[in-house]
Amino acid sequence: MPTETGPILLSMIEAPNNGFSEPSFMVDAPGGLATVSLADARLQAQRMRQAARAGEDPLAQRKAHRIQIPTFREAAETVHQARLSSWKNEKHADQCLNTLVSHIFPKLGARRIDQIQSHDVLSAISDLWQSKPETARRILQRIRVVFDWAKTSGFRSTYNPVEGLIEVLPRHIGGKLHMAAMPYLEVPAFVANTTRANSAPTAPDLALEFLILTHAEPTKCLDRDGVSLMPARLHERFRPLG
């Protein structure tokens, strides 16, 4: 096959396809026999054939060499930067990346995003899963987003390695603790003695009354710096049971 740079030597190889007809891959050598000997072309074809029969994708590997594949850290930072404007709480936005910096980057940060497999993620998250399960769950969600981005961006051609990990990780016994409950008949007296105890209610008092009346989430009652407006004296009253 002639080109502007001379003929191209093509060598056909076969790859397994679930036992059915076997697709062929082409090993090209620009310049043909003038630059690559027939023996070298056959050797290259043999290596690619072996890789294909081992379940690898020789063409995807060659494509990966032509483009710059980011590391997991580079991919995570890119995703974080792209999603930064969608977060209303700057503190939460920083926390999303900082948890990866603290727990995942030391283990996976320098690895190319296309070379990380499920067992790598499992190894990176296992210790944290035992000591801080809720934090580990959030981190797994953030890792999943990074790999979804990598796949849609053309940096991965295989599955998301986070898929199925929850099923193989140990189950947590006991679950998370629930907050103490208050009989609804006691709520009016509680409001009168707490949020309306002073003639001039403070911002935390009004924030608590707002939560009681609207059933809103506590995150709706933050000041502009992201600090909770909930009265500090209520922490003891609403401590987790256990």
C-alpha cells in the first residue's frame, strides 16, 4: 500500500472473539521493507497476537502510546477543576479533592489512569473501609466519577474499576448511629425554652427553629463561611445514641 512516505508493510493477525469468527488486526510499518525487515514485522505480529489472545487490546495499546494518558492524580484534578463551579460550598469542594490527596494519591496518584484495575482500587481503599467506612464510601464515589470521565474522554476503553467493589468489601456490623428522637408533643415546649428563651433570638436560635418548622437539612443553615449556625448547646441534647 503506497503512501507519501513509501509503501506500508501490513501483517494480519487474529484475535479471539468469544469462540466465534476471529477479527484481524493490522501491524503497519511505514516505509515497508525499506525500514522494517520481514522478520521484525513477523515478530511484532506475533507479540500482538499473543497479547490479543491474552485478552488485551493491541490496537488500544498502540493508540494509548500516541496520546498522552494522564495519571490518576492529573485526571482527578482535571475533574475537580471542571466541577468546581457547580459546588455552592467551597469547603465541601476542597474536601472532595483533599480526601483523594490524603488517602488515594499516595497509592494510585502516579499510576496512569488506563492501567488501574479493580484490585488496585480495592487495595487502596481497604484499610480506610475498615476504619472510616463513611469516608471510604464517599471516596469511592469520587473515584468512580474520575474513571467515568477517563472513559468518556477516551483515556480508558475498559470498565470502571470501581464497579462491584461494594459487593466484595466487608459489610459493616451495626451500621451508623441514629440521633436521639423527641416526642412531637414536647416540641412546642422545647422551642419555647430554646429558640424563644430570649427576647431577642440569635441567628443560631432562629436557624434551629427554621429546621424544626420546615424539616430542612442542617446544611441549609450555614453562614457564608460554611459554618453551622446550630446552637452549640444542642450538641449534647442531640448526641448519637450508642
